[in-house]
Amino acid sequence: MAIFTGFGSDNHSGVHPEILHALQSVNDGYVIAYGDDEYTIQTIKKLKQVFGKDTAIFFVYNGTAANILGLRSVTDSFHSILCAESAHLTVHECCGPENYIGTKLVNIPTSDGKLTVDLVQPYLIGVNDPHMAQPHVMSITQATERGTTYRPKEIQALAKFAHQHQMLLHMDGARLCNAAAFLKTGLREISGACGVDVLSFGGTKNGMMYGEAVVFFNKDHARYFEFIRKQGMQLTSKMRYISAQFSAFLRDELWLRNASHANEMAHLLAQQLQEIPGIKISQKVEANMVYAIIPNQSILRLQKQYYFHRFNERTCEVRLMCSFTTQPEDILRFAQAIRRSMMQKK
Amino acid sequence: MAIFTGFGSDNHSGVHPEILHALQSVNDGYVIAYGDDEYTIQTIKKLKQVFGKDTAIFFVYNGTAANILGLRSVTDSFHSILCAESAHLTVHECCGPENYIGTKLVNIPTSDGKLTVDLVQPYLIGVNDPHMAQPHVMSITQATERGTTYRPKEIQALAKFAHQHQMLLHMDGARLCNAAAFLKTGLREISGACGVDVLSFGGTKNGMMYGEAVVFFNKDHARYFEFIRKQGMQLTSKMRYISAQFSAFLRDELWLRNASHANEMAHLLAQQLQEIPGIKISQKVEANMVYAIIPNQSILRLQKQYYFHRFNERTCEVRLMCSFTTQPEDILRFAQAIRRSMMQKK
Amino acid sequence: MAIFTGFGSDNHSGVHPEILHALQSVNDGYVIAYGDDEYTIQTIKKLKQVFGKDTAIFFVYNGTAANILGLRSVTDSFHSILCAESAHLTVHECCGPENYIGTKLVNIPTSDGKLTVDLVQPYLIGVNDPHMAQPHVMSITQATERGTTYRPKEIQALAKFAHQHQMLLHMDGARLCNAAAFLKTGLREISGACGVDVLSFGGTKNGMMYGEAVVFFNKDHARYFEFIRKQGMQLTSKMRYISAQFSAFLRDELWLRNASHANEMAHLLAQQLQEIPGIKISQKVEANMVYAIIPNQSILRLQKQYYFHRFNERTCEVRLMCSFTTQPEDILRFAQAIRRSMMQKK
Amino acid sequence: MAIFTGFGSDNHSGVHPEILHALQSVNDGYVIAYGDDEYTIQTIKKLKQVFGKDTAIFFVYNGTAANILGLRSVTDSFHSILCAESAHLTVHECCGPENYIGTKLVNIPTSDGKLTVDLVQPYLIGVNDPHMAQPHVMSITQATERGTTYRPKEIQALAKFAHQHQMLLHMDGARLCNAAAFLKTGLREISGACGVDVLSFGGTKNGMMYGEAVVFFNKDHARYFEFIRKQGMQLTSKMRYISAQFSAFLRDELWLRNASHANEMAHLLAQQLQEIPGIKISQKVEANMVYAIIPNQSILRLQKQYYFHRFNERTCEVRLMCSFTTQPEDILRFAQAIRRSMMQKK
């Protein structure tokens, strides 16, 4: 029997049919490459309606690049970037940020993936001392890698603190849609409107094929981004196909439909797990993922049928992801499998 | 009237319908992300049938990345990379190679975009002198940026020379298909079989949407490429969609059908231009592009209707590209327009 | 009254007269630059008598460079370097290591500046996962930035652990002499002989003017170091003057005479502080520095007469350094000043 | 018989006695490290009297670092730096500039090591095109690596051209003193006063032991240099010893006395060579070096007694350097040896 990989990552899903259709719909004829085409111009216009007309918005291929090149635009090599210890930026980008920007990432331990002013404060040291990396950007993830979300007030507080200390606020929004769906806000309301300076706006985990947007809420920060993107190997030649995807993503709020479904499925999954004795939901379930502590034996048995990750290879906390394609019956079947795995003798 | 952009670049075309169809055909169900899926495994297998079973093959997003990361894998920062002065690597990647690999590019003037042993020889200086960058890779482009192609014997001679001097031979094969179509050879026959060590194998300019392959003919050179690709921001999550494209690209030799058409169109275009007095074809027409010297006034008039590039902004030599979608009637109409532009008084 | 800066850093001292004399003694005549001179050849020979004849040894200008370039030689950009949270490497080199090597530094909290296998173990995660930086080097400092020293057995355990996990052991020996003096061992006994792979051997903090040595205990690791050093801006032209210093440093064990004196002075200082009520020695005093917790008011008063650093700008723990020039009477006078500062009313 | 190395490089000489004496004269007592000491403050003040009070001046260890870090301060990674094909920057720094700044060096062929507006003009291409490195700095060497010097008017023309095109003018002044001595001007008159923006001011080749100065004629360009220097491994701890050297270098115009002597010796050498039939002086002799074409057999014979470099390992043009210690009798003896080498049969 094939292993079911649907809970392993929201990247394991395919592409939403409306996105696929959009790729086809822009296919005819010649258009100028590298973004000087009408499709791209129109899509950027639509995105500016969402994020604000004074933004500067650029497409890159993936989320790692959106983070690294967005940060590269506002960071010098002697700066440091403060982030949660669990941030994708520092854990899962193979030290690409250090490599490409040349900066230090300062990892701040958190219980739920969320930075707070109190957590960050003690790391603001060495300012103006040439021996020490200069704190320059705080990077937060919305929704976090732990499935939690920042409320607007929390982001505002972080932005205020950052700006008071001549720092900037960066947001990894690989799952911004899931956060907005959970918080019932718009996309701008939980990013630029709260003081975020640079945003990675992700689509791939929420139904797109490839392509992410880097949104600069202050155009000055984007002054050289076209050069940075090209030099950073992230300028796609046939840009119309990323533009078409983002255009479809915004049409009839596809992003919201997809994200809401994914979140609902995560809540259903959490509800099911909650009822299984011996299993502990270990993070608040807000976006489209569930963290749970499952006995080790049970994990090992389950992994013969289901593909999913431990949060840390040394613990029994597992991460279960839902996506826009997750089916309730798959969740019920999975819950059943977990129950069975808990009852088996060693 | 809209400006016709079809001769501006082979990137101005859309995506071949068989490629689009392939994207759709792999869309259902969950598969593991980042390349551990069956589609990718099968496609890599097919590519190894083409390039050799002892190769190591990886997908990245675009040609700039294929060049930079492929070279990064075999080059240390104190090395130098020798290439033609016209190479994409050195002209059109916004000094990404210098930036990412940290090496020096040594630009060698050529008349036709092709390196030869005689041209390279004088640049082999400073070997073992720690004050000087160490020549380590020769990079050639097949077909070249000037539309010419290397014959197998020419590549063999360069490879032999490189290896005799403890150097490697890299090939930018963004238009390898066009070269193979012109030379009536297979893809391996004009790359690995001639001694090329690392190849960027391009699909985007020949009918794909995005995605290129880095082919290492010696697996040892690829030992760390998975880390290099991830760190280099070029690991796509939904890998199945690049794999599907390459799979379709190989099926029934789509690559050859597309490239042959593009080449034929370039030859037709050259034939037309040849007959216009006052215009000079300035490079041998082999692959899918035509270089011609056109009087400046004529260029300026034409550019009101046609989008195309001068080879160098200071000269009257223009580059005219054909692609798998180029239509004979567009060529005839363009030839007509050129004729008219030549006849107008100042 | 001038502020007394003698306890601020062992870099605040001048140069030992024997070192100054050595500079003069090699001044006559022409010698080949960049290290191909007889003085350098002889000094390297002497250093090999100390560290082992199968070592490869190179001079650079300073300790930051010795660390960064030594590590650069054995580390690829997708690696990570594990070090104590207090390591100079990660705190006081302005993220030079991240910038120049492109790697991640993994900061491990310690109570006394010393790594142990138990402390390091939990950080060995993500091995072979291309999403994650690959643990590749453990870097320890001997003596540590906290004034403590690693016993040979402790280093052996770390080296064994590192090698078992295909990692290397790097040692920042900016104060290796002080450690050897305290432990009553030779320099090799607490570095290469315990399994250290790469060593930064410092002289500047112990009586030299400038110049540090990078010692590779496995010559293979140094294969490209001459290129790395030149490219890294650390190849001095008039090499004879660094060589002369190191030669004098070894002659009649000047390094040991200097380090022993500095250590003794630190012990005298600790003894004095111990007797002052309200002051707590906060780290074991082994090498040439004393850490003590002093009431904030007292620190502020003292700093009007004495220049010294807080360990962390947010705490009341201060670092007091001794050097080869520290005089007992200065210590007694300082102890007196501390006492006075403690008695003053707010 | 030992090989005479005096004509091999001006780095082959020792240190001027006044410099050595200066090192000794600042040796007593404690001073704050890293440049916050009175000696450094006073020396910077003196240098500002020479170069202008609105400059920002910093010390680094060597000329390679002065070039790379000075340029790093004013260059972004997507920029290019235009220099003569013979520039130290591009030939003899082991691609350190590409590595550390991440930029492209554009090598411009010259007959005498000197850039002119006409030579540079054709390389100003691709401006504002994100595919291409953006020309941002012109770097010239004064005196050049070919022994020639720029007249003030020539520098002014280059500066004007650079500034008109939003570029900066950098000067590698490793031998600025020799140029000033030859041109009978002050140091500022042929650098900042002509519009140079950033200068590497060298002392090592002219009698110092180590240490160079980076002079920014516009303080804004130096805003982050303290961080760049520390991160770039070029902040010396015991700064007083570089300061003392520069202080002595300025005192009673030691720099001019040394440079004048070196230049005179080069002119004497040229005069001698001129009289030898079969030898051709191949560059104008202005500063302290002589380029001459000598028959290959003769070079091979001479190199058994004399150490000197060919300009290019493939030609018979040799570079002969003079320094502040060169003795007329050594020149006469060398001329004699050349004559003999020319008369020997094969």
C-alpha cells in the first residue's frame, strides 16, 4: 500500500485547477520576457490594490528566495537579523541567508514561534560597537512555523519597537493567507498596515505551482531589487506564467477559499486527535497545521502508512499539515490509524 | 498597432501545448515535495538515458542558476573561469557568477562567440602563484550567443586542453537543442561525449515554461549539489511540475521538433535578409538566431513596429531570434518592413 | 587624572622588548617578500618543532583572520560551525565568519565558555537533509573568553566526538599560551596532541605587535591556504617582521614567561577581589582574566578611573584582564579603589 | 653566491630606521586598543592636514585590503569596477575583489597602465539594464603598475567623466608617494584635489613595516567603514603601531625623501640600461620602476644572480624595481651583469 503523504506538507498537494487554467489562458502569442509584459503589469496593479499603491512588488520563484532577496535588499553584511529559533529562515534554508546576505541570524527561543518585544529586547546589544553585528531587521513568520498567528496588535508592537530602534520588520508570509483566513482580516491588515516593511507573500503552499511575491511597503527599500533579483538567479524569463498564477490567486479570493479550507481541515484534525487518549496537541491550532505529541512507538508504526515530520528529530512532537486539497475522510481515516497505533502492543 | 515582439527573444514565445498538457497530467494527488516523487525519479531516469547513466542530474528554475550553481559545484573562490567575452555568464547575469561563486571571470575576445585552444592559451598564466586567480574552468556556450555551434571535434579539443591543464569544461546549453538540431547529433554527442564535465541543459527557450537541468558527467562533481541548490534558492517544492515538463520535452523528441523549427525559421530569415541590399549577415547562421548589420536609420524605423536588440548598444548589429512558434509569414512580413525601412529617405 | 586602561584588555599593553628587538634584528638587507625569505623559513621550522613536523603553518595579521581563514579552509558554505555562545568568533568578529565563509554559526549556551559533548549533542540535527546547514566544525577557545581552560581529556573527548561524526575540531588559541601556562603543559599538548585539527595560535595578546599563526595539524586541510590567505587580504608583504616576532616569542620561552606572569597577576587580582564583601568572582580564574559581579553603582564609580568591560552590557558582571605588563601595585591600587567605591553612599 | 633580490620589488627592502624608531617610541604604557588611543587620534589629525579636514581616514594592514575594503564601502554587489587590465586589483589580488565585494572587474587594455576617458567610454554599457553589472567605480593606480603617473589634469578628466556618469573614482595609491615625488606635487594635489573619491594610501612599499590608510574624500562614503573594516578582518588591536609608523612617515617628509630616492635610482637604472645595445626601455620611467625588454637568453642568465619578475610570464619584458634603500653601486653592478649576459654566446 502506498504511503499517504497528504499530511506531510502543504507542498505535497498539486495545483488548484483555477491556477492551471490561468497558465493556459496566457499562453498565446509573444510577450516581452522578464516582466515587461501586460500580464505582469496588470497583476502587479491588482496586487497593489491589495497591499497598497505605494508598495513595490516583485515576483521570484520560491519562498526561500523571497525571504533571502527581500532581506538582502534592506540588510548590509555587518547587520544581524533577529528571528524565532524555529523560523524557516534559520532552520530550513541551508544557511542561505548567512551565505547570500553575509549576515548573522540571531535565533531567539520561543514557545510558540512568535517573537515579542520582551523576547527580543535582550538581544539588542552591541549597537554601534564595530566588533559586533548590528541588529537591523526583525523577521517574523505569519502564520508561524508552529501554526500560530500574530494578531494585528502584536505585529504593531513589534513594528513600533523595531522602528524605535532603527530596525525594520520583515515578515515571512509563506502562509500569510492562512493567517488572514484564521484572523478574518485582509492580507494587508496583518502585514503592511501593522508596520511590516518587507513581506514574502507566498502562493505555492496554497494552491499555486511556483512563484512568490516580495512586497516592499516602502518603495525606497526596493530601489535596487531588480538588480538583486537578477543577480540572485530569481528573474524568470517567461514572467507571464507567474503573473497569471497570482492573478488567478486573487480572482474571487481563491487565496481565501483555499486557505480557509486548509485551516478548517486542521481544526477538524485537531478535534479528532484531542479525543485520542495519550495524544497531546502541543501548539494552539490556528492556521493549517497541527502539532501533537504522540508516543514514539505509535509514530514509528504510523510512518509505515503515513508520511509526516517530527518537529525535531529528537522529540515525539509531530507536525501534521493540511492544505486546500485535504479531505475530511482522509482525516477520519488517519485518526482511526492513530487510534489503532496507540492500542497495539509493543 | 502593437509592436511585434516575436524576433526579440526565444523567451517571448509561450509554452508548447505538450508541455502545458504535461503540467496538467501530473496534477492529481499528493506527492512528496522537493524531488522525492515518482515523476521526478522517472524523468531523471529518462534524462540519464539521454546523457549517460553515470551522470548526476538536477533541476533548477532557470538558466542563470544552472550556470552559476553548476559552476559553483566545481569551482573554489580563488579560481577563475575562462569564457568568451560574449558569454551570457559574463554579460547577462548581472555579475551573479562573481557574486555567488566569488571567482573571476576571464573574458576572451572572439569573433564568433567560440573559444579555441589558441584563444585560451595566452590566458593560462599565474598557475600556482597565490597572488593570481587560478584558471580552473573553461565555459563554452552551445549554441553560442552569436548563433554559431561547436562541432564535436572542436569541443573535444577544448576538453582535452582543459583536462591536460587540470581544468574542467563547462557548457552553457541554454540552446543545446538548437545546436544538436543543426548538427544533426544527439544531445550527449555534443556535450558529455566530447568531454564536457558540467552542462546547463535548457528547456525554457525551446518551449518549456520554466526549469533547467544541471548535468554532471562525473558524479563526484555533484557530491554536494543538493546542498548547493537548496542554499542557492533553487530547490523548487513542487518539483513534479519541472519533471513533467522535461518528461514531455523528451517524449517523441519534442525538443528536436521545436529546435529544428526554430533553426529553419532563422535560416529562412537569413535568406530573406541576404537579398536586401545594404544589409549584411554578420555571423554564420547555424542555430535559431540571425545577426545582421542594418543601417542605423533603418533600425530606428523598424523598432517602431518590431522589438529586437542590438548586439551592443553602440553598434548597428542586431540580433533576430526565432523560436518554435515563429511563422514563415511573420518573417516575410518582417523582411518587407526592412525593405521599406531601407528605402525611406531620412 | 588619566583613566587607567590596564585592566581593559591584554591588547592594551605594548610590545615586549624582546619582540621589538627582534624586529630590528631582521631589518637589514633585501629579502624576498610574501614569505619566501630565510627568516620565515626558519621560524616556521621552529614552530613545527613545537606543533609537530607534519603540520602546515601560516602567518596572518590578526586573530579574527586566523579564525575566519582557518575555518574557511575546512568549511563549505552549507556547513555550520558549532561554538559556545560566548565565543569571540560569534560575538566579536562582526559576523565576519558568516560573511566570509557563508556558513551558519550555531551558538551553544554554556556556563563557563566550555563546550562539552553533552552540550553539543542536541545540536547535531539535520544531517544529510539539504534543507539544513550541515554540522561540520566544532570551534572551542583555549583559554575561553570566560578565563577557563580545557583540560587535555576534555579536548580529547570533543575531538573524538567530532571525528566520530565526520566533523573537525577547531581551536581559537588567541590565549593558548595562557592556557598552557596555567595547565603546565606544552602548546601542542593541549591542541594538536588532543585531536585539534586547526588552531589559531595567537601572539598579540601576549606581547607581540601583530601576527598570528594558523596551524593545520593535517596538511591536507591547508592545501589551498596560500590562495585563501592572499584572497582573504592577509598575506603580508614584509613577512620577515611577523616571522621575527614569532621567533622571539619561542626563544627562551618568552611566550611562557609572559603568559605565566599575566596568569599570576589575574590570580592576585582574584585574591584581592575575593576579600571584598559584596563582590563575587563569577568564573573560575585560570588564565589571565577575572570575572566578577560588582554592584552597578560601584561599577559606574570605578569607570571614572578605570577602563574595563562588562561581560554583557545588561549585567553587572565585569571582565578584568591582566597581561605580561601588569604590575602588582596596580592591582593593589585597583582593589583599594573598588573597596572605596563599595563604601560610598549612593 | 646569494641571489640579489633588491630589484625584485620595493617590498624586498626593510623598514626605514625612523619608522623602526617610531615603533619603539610609542611602546610604553597602556593604551586603548582598536584605534581609540591618543597616538592614533594625533596621527589621523596629521593625515587630515595632508588630505583635507573633511576626509575620513582609517588604517588597515595592507594594500590589498585598502583597495578591497575601500571599494567595498562604495560598491554594491551588482556594480562593476572599471580598471586597467594591468591593475593590481585585477591581476594580483587573487580575485579578492570579486570574492569580497561580489562585483565584476572590467579590465580595460592600456598601453601604459593609464585609463583615459576614451578608453573607458566604450565600457559604459548596460546602464539600468538589470541583466548587466552596473558600472559604478573607475579605479586608477597612481603611480601605475607600469611605472607611469597620471598628471593632475588627467585625473581631473577621469573624475569629471566618472561623476557625470554617477560613478566614483578610486585610486590605488600604493605608490602615491613615488608619483608625488616625480610630479613634484603634494599627496592631496594628485588625489582628492583632482576629484578622487576613495584612496588607498600606501606606506609599506616606501619604508614602512605594515599598514596602509584608506582615505575617503567624502565622509558619507565612510559611514559604515568601521564595521566593514572589522568584519573584513582588518582592524588591528594594537593600532598605536600603525599610527606611529604613519606619524613618522609624515614627519620631515620621510615619505618624500624615500620616494625621491627610489625614483632617482630608477632613473639611474634606466639610463644605464638605455646604453646597452639590444635592450629597450618599454615604458616611460617616471616612478620607481623600469620596464625593459631583454633578450630571453639574457634574462635566463641574469636570473641566476638577480631575482626579478617578467611583466608577463610569456614575454621578455622585465620589471625592475627600486626602493628607498637602492644603492647606485648595485645599479652599476647590475648594468654590468646585464652587459655580460648580452655578450655571452648561447
